Amino acid sequence: MLELLEPIAIFTHVARAGSFSAAARRLGISKSKVSTQVADLEHKLGVQLIQRTTRSLSLTEAGNLLYLQGEELLRDAEQAVASVHNLNDATRGVLKVGISQSFGTMHIIPALPEFMAKNPELELQVSLLDHKVDVVSEGLDLLLTMSEQLPLGMVARPLMKCQFLLAASPEYVAKHGVLSRPEQLVDHNCLVYQGEWHEHSTWQFKKGDDYCEIGVSGNFRVDNAPALKSAAVSGLGVVYLASYLLDDEIEKGTLVPLLPEWQLTNNLPLQAVYPRRKHLAPKVSAFIDFIKGHIGSPPYWDTKMEHLYKRRK
């Protein structure tokens, strides 16, 4: 069994990198050694792990299964080494983080130089993602995601809950009128988020004991929240968006809030998701704590709009 550990690790790097050459560069060994180790592993296991062509490679069913287990093996090994290295609570090594694309671009990436300055021995690798993520198969140490769906075997630490705003441009409001109740949205052009896995075409509102869900429609749907915001700024229609996207536009007046006395009850938490482990690596814990402190409670973008939230009942 011990003789299989090195070739399994090499195979896992090949699967992760998508090529023998890239894996060889990352491992600092020759491409021929990588190829030989994978071929020997296939021979010893009696199965084909990789489908090879002149231009690409893909994993067989057996290869995909071994890759997932190999990732776990490498992660456990890294954790064992980290446990020794980090007896003094130092943060070092490589930290691989996935972040929801629009939120990460706007609010996380600008703060990362401060985090790196505080942790000079750490190498940070960030992926900005706009799809459903398998933390293990993508080789991530940590995922910052806005989703309530927790993958099996993962731990989720809530960092904040998003506030939502209903908004439109001043030009749109001047042309189509001010809303007084959510039911009036059926007469407006509502701009809808429509992704591969989710369509947000039912908008929720609450005011005291009054709760309603409105099925909305319009002539523009897109799978990118910043694109919805841009369309609204251009006067195309009404948007129901997380406040982290809108603080500058509300402050500058390019978008105006609608139905300010109503709570928008869509539930969208920001969570730090990571594989279940007996001990959380200090580098992961340090990053989570930094992001939580950076965002603040309430989030710094919401402090600009506290006057709006106070009107809600």
C-alpha cells in the first residue's frame, strides 16, 4: 500500500492540473516520471484512470473516483504537516480560496493586500466563481459563498446576512411613478436574475404582519447581478438586489430605493465553507477572521444606508 502513495499523489496533481506537463512543473519533476508513475499506477490497480489524446486528457469513472480520494489524501497530508509547522500559530504555505464572483470583486479583492501584509509567509490563490462549486474536487481550502445549500461533509460558518433593496433609476421612477405597495410591481418592468440553477422571479416583502410574495416579469433576464444593476441604472426597470451591490449607486443617486418601509425578506447568507476537519488550519482560520472583521457587523456598506433600514417595520 505504501508504494502506491507517491503515484496516487502524482496522479492527483495530473488530474488537478489537467495535463502531465503542468503537473510536472508544479511538482518539480520530469514529465517522463509523471507519465511513468501514472502508467504504473494504472497497471497495479488494473484499471485505466486517464483517457489520453494528443491534445487533452480526461478522467475515466475510476480515475474520477481516485482523484476525489486523492484530494482527500493530499489534504490530510497537508493538514498533518501544517499541524506541525503551526505549533506556533504561524500562517504559512498556500491558501486556496474560492469566492462568489461579484461579491469577491467588489468587497474582498480590494482588502487582500492588507491580509497579505499581515501574513507575509502565506501564498494566496483566489478563484472568482460564478457556478456551483465542489470544494474538494476544485482543490479549495475555503469557499466564501452566498448559498444556503451546504455540500455534504462541509462545515459552514456564517459571516453575514445580506440586506436587499428594491431600486430603480430616477428616470424610470419619473416616467412610471412611485410604488406604494409590492403588488404594483406586476405593472412594472422587473429585471430578473436567471442563473443556471436559480431564477429569482418571486420577490418577497414584509411590513409588520403583512407578508407577500410577488411573481414578477420583465423584458430582461441575466445570470449576473452587476449586469442587472447596470441595466437598472440605465433606466430599464426595477431590481431586487443585495445591498452590497448598490451602496455607491444609492449614495450617488443613480438608483433610488423603492418601498423603503417594506422589508425585503430574501434570505442570502455569506458563509465560509470548508471541509470538515478535526483541527481547522490556522491559515484558514486567519482568513475567515480577517474577512469577518473587514466586513464588519453590520457590513460597512450597510452603515451608509442605515437611514433606509430604520424606516422598515
